[in-house]
Amino acid sequence: MFATSIDSDIEIVQKEQLANMRFPQGDVLSDELAKQRRRADADRAVTLGNAYHGKLDIYFRTADGETKRMATTIWAADSAYLTLKSGTSLPLRAVLGFDFY
């Protein structure tokens, strides 16, 4: 579970808004263990989305440094991108974490 102390300040966005957003060029995570955990969670999210059509919250950072939250279903994940239910992609390097429910 992803936890942040500023949860109430995080803007909730819809997946349709991703096309208008810019993302950081570098990875938002600096710790290698955290990156490995994110990748494992991304694979878990794909299983949740494909097998159970389950949604989860994705926390991510935009190029301007803002943290956003989005509830969606993830259909696919590779080393660089998440593919969401709508066919929209989100760079994995921008993802801070996931909340499974």
C-alpha cells in the first residue's frame, strides 16, 4: 500500500486527462529497491486488471512536481509504461506507488 502524509492534498484525476499531462524525464524513485517493488506491484496490478477487472489507485508525479492520484484498471505493464483500460499509457518512471483495494 502506498502511503503519503499529504493524502488530502493530492489531486484526483481521470485517465482521460493523462494525454494533456507531462511527466518527468528522470525516475521519481531514486532507491533501487523501491523501483523493484514498483515493478512487482505493476505486474500484480496487471493480474488484478485482467483476471478480476479490479481497479486500484495509482499515485504519480507530473513534470511540474505535482502528485496526482487516479483510480483505474491496468491492462499491461512493461519496463517503461503502464497501459490503462482506456488504452492510455503512463510512464512507469512517473509512478510513486499503488493502492490496491
